[in-house]
Amino acid sequence: MRDMHWFVYVDDFNMKRIEEYDIFEHHDFAEDVRKAYREHRDDFDAFAEKVRSSLFYYFHSKCEWEVIVSAWPPSDRVPQRKVDVYEQVMLNWDVFIGYVWTRCHKRKRRGE
């Protein structure tokens, strides 16, 4: 999935900073997307559900995929919130799944 990119924010706890991460660099997730397309290339809804399920499995509620979002400047009135990769993608689900579906179709036409 070298030609697909979707960036989210993740916490690099080793470097102690928030970084952008391309979810298609996650090998198992990218492979699940490939398999979903092979199995459901003629059924968008089934494809979308399979991708959503994989996204949930790999990125939902796991501390390594969560970041804390809070107001700036900090305030006692506004609580912090944990946001994982799954939730970041789901904010733009329609755009994301349309992008993935279109890119998979283009790859098929090119014979990849």
C-alpha cells in the first residue's frame, strides 16, 4: 500500500513528542485492507465494514495508539480527552473509505 497514505497523530513515548503516523505503515492493517478488497471488490459496503473492523481491531483503545487532547492554554474548565487512531479516522470515515476504495480500484486497473 505504498501509494496510500492517511496520517494521524500518535505519541512517540521514546522521543517524548507527538508525531504524524501513516496508518498504512502498519503492515497487518495494510494487509487486511488488501484482503478486504480482494474478497469484496464488487461490494463497497462489505469492503467498508471489513476495513472498519480491521481499523477497530488494530487501533481502538490501545494506549500505544492514543494521544491526549486538551485546551491551550490549559484550563481547569476544559477536561483532557484521550483520542485513539480509530477515533481520528472515524471523524472522516466517509472521506477515508472513499479514498481507500478509489485507490484500490486504481491499483487494480494498473495491474498491481
